[in-house]
Amino acid sequence: MSALPSYAFGTARFRASDLIRGILVLPRNAVLAFLVVYRAVISPLYGDVCRYYPSCSAYAVGAVQQHGAVWGTILSAWRILRCNPWSKGGVDDVRPHAHFHYELTPHGFVVPARKD
């Protein structure tokens, strides 16, 4: 299992004042929580079998962080379909979203950007 790329972590903190604005990122963070559990429990059982870097699960984390729960899941599914014994593999990073206006916590969860 490869480590998450450096762009998947941040220094933001979730504050109680962000609770209302944080409802919008709840689906994204729910998918990220599932991916964190998957990477901690199931992914180590497979070992390093992905033909791409970062691994498919690390790509999924970046895709969901950058593009949201729905589009990030679609991008991740497409990546998993491309990861097969006949693919060439290589480096395949998630393209950053052009209008990403959130911050990332040290654990990789998404919080609303603060204006102060």
C-alpha cells in the first residue's frame, strides 16, 4: 500500500462555527471516512498490487477530496477499471479542481475554507 500523496493532507481544523457550512461537505467526508477505514483494514491485505502511483485507494481519496463524493467516486471507479494486468500503469495523479475552495485537515478530511 502506498502512502497518500502530500496534497491529500492539510493543516486546517474543524471549528464549531463551521458546523452549518460543514453540512455541505458531509457526503464528501462520509466517503473519505469509508476510504480511510478501507486503507487501514482491507488495503494492507492486498499489498502493493496497483500498477499506478498513487495506488487506486490513494487516488480515490484525492479524487473525493478534490471533486466531491459523486464525481470523485466516478473518477475512482474509472481508475479501478483501468488498473488491470494489461495496462501500462505509471504515475496518475488526480487533477486538482479548478475552483477548490475548501481546506484539508491533517487526517485528509475536508472543511470549509475560513475567510479570517
